[in-house]
Amino acid sequence: LRSQLEEKEAELEGEKSGKETSMEEASALRIQLEEMKGELEGQKSGRESALEEAASLRVRIEEVEAAASSERQAHTAALEASEAMVSSLQSREKELEGDLQRETEALEEANQTVSALQSRVTD
């Protein structure tokens, strides 16, 4: 009976030792799990920061593109206005050339008339 009791005590002692070992392993795994959880939270925070930065850059890109588009439109409008002004000035130049030609012809006719009158007067 005593030997059975000793056997049972040894068996219980073994189980107790096994449970203590299991508890130590579980505690170590819990600590490891907490460390991994901390690392994952750090990575998550890093990703969130990167996403926020990317969103901020996206907004800035859109602002720059909008400004560039506005500038292009302004330059296009200025170019079109300049082209219209050049066209108008070219038309006016042609009108003035025609006026000058008519005035030159009229002046030549007047000179011929004066010359003819002078030669009659001198005759």
C-alpha cells in the first residue's frame, strides 16, 4: 500500500512538474505573443502614417495639376488674344496700304493737273 502511495505521489509530482513546465511555456508564449502584438501595432501605425502621407501627397499633386491646368488655360487664352490682335493689325495694315495707294494716286493726278495748268499758264 505504501509503495502504491509512493508511486501515486511520484506520479502526482511528475504531473505537477509537467504542469509547472506547461505553465512556464504558456507564460513564455504569452510574453512572445505580446511582443509580436506590439510589433504588429508598430507596423500598423507605420502603415497608417505612410497612408496618411500618401493621401497628403495625392492632394498636393491634385492641387499642382489644377494650378498647371489653370495656367495652361490662361496661356492659351493669352495666345488666342495675341493671335486675334495680330490678325486685326494685319487687316488694318492692309487697309492703310490701300489708303496710301489711293492717296498716292490722287496726289500724282493732282501733280499732273498742276503741271498741265502750269504749262497752259506759261504758254
